[in-house]
Amino acid sequence: MNILIIGSGARESAFIWKLNQSKKTVKLFSINPNAGAAELSTPIYTEKEDFEFIKSQVIELKIDMVLVGPEIPLINGVQDFLKRDPLTKKTSIIGPSKEGAKLEGSKDFAKKFMSKYNIPTAKYRSFRRGQIEVAQHYLETIKPPYVLKADGPAAGKGVLIIDDLNEAKIQLEELLIFGKFGESSNTVVVEEFLDGIEMSCFVLFDGKNYKVLPYAKDYKRIGENDTGLNTGGMGSVSPVPFLDKKLKKKIEDKIIKPTIEGIKKENMDYKGFIFIGLINVKNEPYVIEYNVRMGDPETQVVLSRLKNDFVDILTSCENQTLDKLDFHFDMKSYTNVVLASGGYPEKYEKGKLITGLDNITESIIFHAGTTKKDNNIYTNGGRVLSVVSSATKMKDALKKSYNTINKIDFLGKTFRKDIGFDL
């Protein structure tokens, strides 16, 4: 079986790592992979990574399955593009159609979907360009903190939480008038602030049946105690200690099942992952956002816990037989601490030599922003490495990750020293 993985971050490194453990005969291909993924798959290097190129590789390499990691290709319609072409329409695509991907591609669309299917979420209003005065007046009618969300994708950085009303008005102008996140901020969702603790729910859906993967908790802010700018994610843990059977049942009944039924009723062509960002407010779950793929940095701990053959799972998703599979998970605690470049998530430098990767024994290293040159590994992105460890207790797993981090070095190495602090 030939599988093409789209994406080049730590999430895709985890996909490739897990697929390589399969008992099935598989050949893995990856487009412009990082240094770690390139070691575990057949790399395809190209300057123009567009849909036409992807299609040409699917045909040339006789690809049986395309596993789409990031959201942008899905939002832009890669599934529809491949399914439309007679030469690629029989290829399995793990990822929804463009219509299904609107659950992540438009926060306004997602909010309307939740409202239609009575899925608990924060109260909100959406405003478009030209409605700045109305939007600013609305801010005056709600209590701080003020939550401003760019409607479209913004690499995990499109959510602003602001305490001061004047600052919120300034940022609203930045979004709606000056296009802080480009076209993604043509519409802005203004939400009430929900005070609780966040977690990530992952569901695999085959168009008929669904299975719930392990929950995880991630840490988005760059600074300790969840301070500073939002990033793509600086660490994660799984399982989530505060998630008991009662809360799980509420999530399944009030959120997962209505979401699945809504996707079916809207006739979305959807085979793939549904990542539901949740917040627990006094033991009541609310949806913060939908994503239409696996998350990073959560995938690294979620897949590490999965005992099933990942190829079997993805094949069952394509064949709509997920209901026939029993999923099995490692019950130990898994932790992921992300190493980032100095300056991230703002300006940062690339090309810094990474040392200490050769003799790591306590942790799994998933590469993200890395590249290999002359047998050396260099930084090549904002988030550079994920350091994943396991133990019976979360604090012992974290201790292993931090011990490993002490052995790895590169100029500007940045990481949070308090992953799991709130648990």
C-alpha cells in the first residue's frame, strides 16, 4: 500500500512514525518533509507544492491513500480536486471535502452550525468589514475579557483575548480595517469569554460511524503560566486528569453526537478527523472551535498512546467500517514539550545547528521545523522539535522530557518549563 502524507510538521512526523509500525506492507511518501520525516519516508522535494503537483505524484507513484495533515489544503479543497479527476477519484483521501472543511475554515460558519444543532458554545456575534462602528458598540455591551476571533485560518494565532475595552476596540480596527490576518479577518467573531480549563477531543469519522481517540490538553501561549502570545502549541499531555466518566458522557451526548448528526444532515462529504477544542466550565463542556484534522502538539501524545495498527484504522475509515474496530490505548501518561526557535511566534532565525539528538533514550523525538545538510540537523521553523515521554504519572513523564531537553541544544532554544502546571 502506497501512502502519501501531506504536511511537514511534528504532526506529520508522528503520522509517519506510527504508520511505520504497521504489520502491513506500506510505502510512505512525504512532500518537502522535515529532517526526521525524511528519514522514515521517501521524500519528494518540490518548489511548487500545489494541487496539480500532488495529483501528478498520486498518479505517478500509484498512491492508494492520501493522509492530509494540515488544514489549509483541506480548506482549499484538495479532497474535491482529487475526487473530481478520473485518474485520482478512487484514491482514498483522509480529510473532508471543502464544504466539510468550512467547520474550521470559517468560525462564523462553525458558530452557525453549532447554533443550528444546539451544540453548547459561547454567545457571539459576527461582524464584517464596514461594520466597525456596530462591532465596537457591541463590545461596550459585553463584559471583559473580550474574545476576538479572525473568521478564517491564521496558523493558530487568530484569537485575541483582551481585558481592556479601548485595546479591544483598537485590535478590532486592526482586524476589520487594516486586515491584521489578511482575508482571514474580513469577518471577525466577537465572543463572550468562558472561564474554565481547555482540552482537545479527537474523533475519527468515516461518514457513517465514529470513534473517539484519547483526549489531550495543549498549551498555546509562549510564556509560563499561559502568558504571552498564542503559538501553534508549546506542549501537550494525555490523558487529561480532570476528565471523568461523567464529563466524558456529557461531551459525547451534548457535543460529539450532535456534531456527527449535523455533518450527516448537511450531507458533508467527510471522512477523517474532527478535532473539537473544548472548555470545561464548572463541569459543563462547551465548544471553543472545530478543526478538521489532527492537532499539533496533541497528535504526538495521542498517537503514542494508540495500540492499534494505524493503517488498519485509516483503511477502516475509508471503507466505512470503523464500527467493526475496537480501539486500544496505553493508559500511561504521555507528555510533549515543544522546543521552539528564539523569537517565536514572532520573528525568528533559521539555520541553527542542533546537537545532542544522537543518544536520546528516555523520549521520542518528533521533528517539526528541521532540515538536514551535510549530515547535520539545523533549525528550519518556529517550532523545531517535540519531546515526548511516558510514565505512570504525568510528573514523571515530564521529568523525562525535561531531562532529554537538557541534552539537546541549538542557538535560541526556547521551551516552556511548566507544561502540565494547571493539572
